[in-house]
Amino acid sequence: MWLLDSGVVKIVAEFDDIRPFKDEEVKAVLLRMLADEDFIDFISSYRAPILYKIFRRLVKQRVRTVLSRETRHIDSIDKFQRLVADYVTRLINQSTTSFEYQGVDRLEKQKGYLFVSNHRDIATDSMLVDYALHFSGYETVRIAIGDNLLQRPFATDLMRLNKGFIIKRSAEGAKNIYAALLQSSRYIIQSLNEGHSVWIAQREGRAKDGMDSTDPALIKMLTLSQRKYPGSYAELIASMNIVPVSIAYEYDPCDMLKAKELYHLEKYGTYTKPSEEDLLSLVKGLREFKGRVKLRIGEPLNSGFLSPEDVATELDHQILGNYELYPSNYMALSLTDEQPYADVWRAHKEDYVNRFTGAELKSFNERLTQCPEKHQPYFLRMYANPLINLESNR
């Protein structure tokens, strides 16, 4: 694309407004972030929340000094991600009882995969996929991020430094929406063809109610740019190397925020999210307690798929089948009296009651009581729904 700017002709690449940053852009972006007071405030409140409230200026000076020292030799995306990997390791050690991952060994290191994952946490889901790949000797993924989450310039910079690319969900008007979807499709296909793996959620937004399901519209978007593909639809799907990913958290750090939103949506039909809630959810999801966490990478989708619905059905089959169920799921089901939860509990009580101990039930109840009483039914359903989902898809 050619643009005329103050008499100077510039070449603007098709994906410049959505792609991750390139190595040659890293230095300038880091310097811009270090000069961004909003970013320094955010990091200061994250690293030292108590001291920040009392000695804001001193904490900010210290944080800026430390960040400048840590990033002064960072001049590529790879070096930036190696720095991030150290922080991620600490986050996992501090916020989980254990993190296990399976299935990486079935992947080929030189091939680009399209990882389609269930989605529970804004940043942690893709972070854990990257962690599993990085420490298994594989390249990390390009991460699809909705522009609704990029409410501040530094958030956009951080995501794009970490190989994030932007999905324009806020586009308005049929023509603009189609153009945004087509651009996303082209970028993803180009990435895969160049051997870069991509992570994307199985549907728009997090599954706040715990019901994981793949939206066929996602598959339609992915293939939108491939209408002239020379082979059959089944061959097209096979060429994309689609791999299902299941991520299960024993405890969701954002469970109370999600229960609150679900309560408002059901009672009032709408929920007006405070301006800082997405950032709060991002921070809580990264740093707060998750208990045990398990990630399973499924079998790549090969051939035989005739429609987006076929693909979505197979993704659901593998994502649900590989989903790790924890005592928190069984305890929530046992404490939910409404239908269909009560029927599922009665039908499987003899087996399910052995999946948790009295001490675990006591601990779960203590967490439940921290949730406002009017939100508690939504809190319980959130944890019980993976069992309901699995039962309905048998």
C-alpha cells in the first residue's frame, strides 16, 4: 500500500497495523515504554503495591532504573522473550502448586502450528503454551489478541513485543468488519506458511462460565482468505496444522470477578465493565493462586473435515476430552442444587464423591464464602460446568 504523507511517499505493509514488532523496532519501543508514566505506574503498583501507595515517587524511580538496566541490552524479540521467560518461571512457581504439560513431543520443530485453545485467562493461557514450547526447545507462538484488551498504549507495546498480533474486534460496519476478518485470516495463513506457530482462542472472549466450546465462526474466519485454495476443504484444513489445546486451572484467580459479571448479565441483561477491570483481571490472572494447572496438546487435525462445524466438533471433542478435572470441579457440582447439576451429581455421586477429601471441601467452602452470597451460584456453576459440558458431549 502506498501513502502520501507531507509530500513523501511511504510504503505501508498490509499487516503493519496488527503484526508483532520486528527486531529492529525493539529498542525504540522499550525506550518509549520507559518514558511512559502510565506504564511505570502500572509496573510499580504491580511489583510493590504497598510501598507504591506510600512512596510513589521513590518506587517509580527505582522501577524505572531497574527496568532500564534489565532491558539495555535487549535488541531483539528473542532476547526480550528470554527475559520474559525468567519472570514467567517465577510467576508459575509463586502462583501454582504445580504446572504440568503434555503432548509437545508429538510436534515437529520446523513446522508452524495453529494452536486453538480453550480460553480462561487473558494472558496466562498463551503464556503457559509459550512456556511449554520454549522449555521443550520449540519456537514460541504468535498470539492473537482482541483490540478490546489493548486499552492503553503500553499494553499494545507489551503484547506486540511478546509476538502478539491484533484482531480488530471493534471494527464497525459490514465492510470494515469483513476487511478486518480478511486481514486476520491472511496474516495467520502467512504466518503458518512461513513456519511460525499461532495461538488463538476457540471463541471470542474468555469462557467466564466454564463452558468451553469452539465457535464455527472462528473456523470461517481462519479460512476466509483461502477461497482460491487449489485443493478440497478437507485438504485446506489439513494444511493449516490445527492443534487443539486444553488448559485447566484448579482455581481461577478471577473467579469472583467473573461471577459478579455473570450475575449482572443474568439479572440486569448487561454489565458495564469498569475501565480498569481488564488490567485488573490480567494482573490477578498472572500473579494470584491457581493451585494445580495442566496443559494438554492434542492431536493435529488431519483430513476428513467437510465444514467449519465438523472442525469445531473435533476441536471440542479433544479439548473437553483432554481437560483435567480437579477436586474444585467435583466439589462445586456437589454444592449446586439446581438442574442439571443436581441430576448429574446424583447419577455419578458414588464415583464423584471419591474425587475430593473433607479437607479439600473445607478449603473450597472457605474460598466460596469470600464471594458475595448473591454471586455464589454463578461461582459454583463456573467450577461445575466443565463436568456438565463433558457429560453433555459424551
